[in-house]
Amino acid sequence: MKAPVLIFWFRRDLRFEDNVGLYHALYQAKLQGYQVLPLFIFDKYILSQQVEKKDRRVDFIHRTILSMQDKLVAKGKSMCVMFGSPEEVFEKLFKLYKVNGVYTNHDYGPKANERDDSIAKLAEQAGATYHHFKDQVIFEKEEVIKDDGKPYTIYTPYANKWRAYWLNHIPKIHPSIKLVDYFLDTKPLSIPTLKDIGFEPSDLVVPPIQWEVGLVKKYTDQRNFPAIKGTTQLSVHLRFGTISVRQLALETQSLNSTFFNELIWRDFYHMILWHFPQVANGKSFKAQYDFIEWRNNEKEFEAWCEGRTGYPIVDAGMRELNTTGFMHNRVRMIVASFLTKHLLIDWRWGEAYFAQKLLDFDLAANNGGWQWASGSGCDAAPYFRVFNPRLQTEKFDKDLKYIRKWVPELDSLEYPKPIVVHEEARERVLAAYAKALKP
């Protein structure tokens, strides 16, 4: 008779330390005399949507999984890594093992919720319990809501309530790393190669997971200047869970309030996605913004994508994104404003392009950021706020160090003329928005 096992399903939590769902799985294994099978699924449906075969995110995940595997093999354990749909994988595992329970951590997008409901039903049919936990955010769903039980849609009152809630609900660290002995004893299981799942190694350069105390302390003063190292670049690690957001919050809460606010913004956008899932399906948070008549000029969109708009700060940002998979946050706001306001191109086009290219792509934050830039989101910038790329450059890259790094032909005849005149574009977008938003 097969010995019972528990399955822990890794997703956006690729670490052994302070992993809430993993801790509970291992702790239950300890109590019940079971072992835990650590599972990761390269979801063929999600991977089929990736355009580039040298996708940096897939490469990042694969490298991380291999690193996790090395740590387990050293202890006589192994990751179980499979390629397929979650339904196919779990149906196979329920036949191979006597599974008593499936453990995982929450996800918040509508498609992810449908997937998880499907696996929960399969587990029930197989006689296994299904358990899921909060891990990738600090506070979620209905934990921080208005006194009348409704979700916040404005950041500032949400953040105030969040901070008050934090003082009485400071999270604890879950010592899951201390329970690794309760992983399943087995010989190393084969892990699919990148080629096996249809991809190739990329030019990925992984930001260090260690952050500097001095950098966080100076975050308020330095974060808006793309030419200097003023941000931690931990966003990719938070996105894939190679770092614990709780641990990061606890370690930085007293160092810099602006940095701490960024973690609150992250929770805010995940809360919005949970309560208003329509935003993930191409709907403006403010419904009236769906009446805007976008120009959607494909040649201009292509120029924006390739960094050939004739606006140096915009082009530098897009080239940085295309070359590295990263873009400085201040520049993200500038290029998003330029696409939606100067070119009057639908924010969904930009959202989709970022979703393809960003190493730290996160559905909640990406959607929230693009709707903020276009004016259509919750707590968004007013539609009449149109970033002036020249003034943004003078303020945040006055010596052109960032721009010259990514636009070396800046002073030559090779550099294109501006694709649009700022003043004319501003008048055009204000008229288009006013027409769509009139009472």
C-alpha cells in the first residue's frame, strides 16, 4: 500500500524560507507522520502565450527551480517539476501517490482563481483535502476594508487603514526552512529543460536578492533618478516569491516610509484585482473611460515599442525594457503617459506590451499602473495631467546620463525627429477625453 503524502504546489513563492503554505504542509506532515512532495508545474497554457522563445521570466523561473533542486538533492530530497496543464499533472499525481492533501498559496487573478477551483475539485474527487494560504501579499481581500465592509478604491485612506491594521497584526515569519526533513525522501527526479518546454536560454541578468540598508534609507531622495542606483530592483524577487514580502516589510519598516509605502501600494493593487476582477479582462476601472476614441496608430505604436519616438526619455525607457526586461519606475510612468496621452493609444496596448517584456510583470501592478497613467483606474492621475517629457528629463535626468546610455545616437542625424508635437498632442488628448467623459 502506498504511503500517504501531502503535495505542496509552488507558484509565486519560489523559496523554502518563510513560505506560509509550505510551512503548514511540512508542519502537518510532521504531525501526521507524512512526507511532502514539492511540486512545480510549467503550465503549458501560460507558456503558450509567451511570444519570445528566449523569455527572461521563464529562464528566471527555470534557474530558480534548478537552484532549489540542488538544495533538496543535497538532503536526499527532490523537486517534482512537470510540464503540462495543472489538471493533467494532478490527475497523474493522484494516480501515482496516495495524496492526503494539497497545499498552496493564494493567487488573485480571475483565471488563476478558476484554475485553483478546478484543482480543488480534483483533489476532493481523489479524496484529498485542499488548503491555500496568504503568502505573496501582507494583507489581502477583506482584511483592510472600509468600516461599511466595502473595499477601498482610493489609496490614501486604504494606506492609513493598512498601517493601523499593521500595528495590531504585524506578521510573523514562518520557519518552513527548519522543516525540510519532512520533504519526500527520493532520488533526484528529472527536471524538464528549457528546450523540453519550448524555450531557450536568455540573456537574463538577475538582480541581487540582497538589498542595501543605505539604499533603502536614501530611497525617498534617489528613487526618481534613473541614472543612479536608487532602487532595490527587488520587484522581480517579490513577483516570483524568491524573497518574502513579510520579511522585507519587517526589516525595512523603520528605514524609509516611502519604500514601505511601495509595499502598501502592492497590497492595494492586489486588493483591487480581487474585488474588481473585471479590470483583468480589459475593462476600465472607471467605466466611462471605455468611451474614449483612441487613435491606435499602429506605426506610432511600433515606434513607441522600439524606442524611436524622437523623445529621448521615452526612447531610453523602451530600449532599457527591450534590452534588459527592466524599466525604472519613474520612466515607466513617463512612457505610459506618452503612449496614452501623446499618441492617444489605448492603455491596453501598452499593458499587453509590458506584460510580454517586463521581467517583474505582475498582473495587479501592471494593470493598476497603466490605468493610473491613462486616468481610467482607481485613484488615478487626473486625465488632464499630461507628463511633459522635456520637463521630466530636466527634473530627473538633467545631465542625460540615463538617456545617453540607451540612446547613444542622440546628437546625430540618425536620431528620429519627434513623432508628435507636445503642445498639439496635449490639446488633442484633452479634447478626446473631454468628449468621452462629458456628463
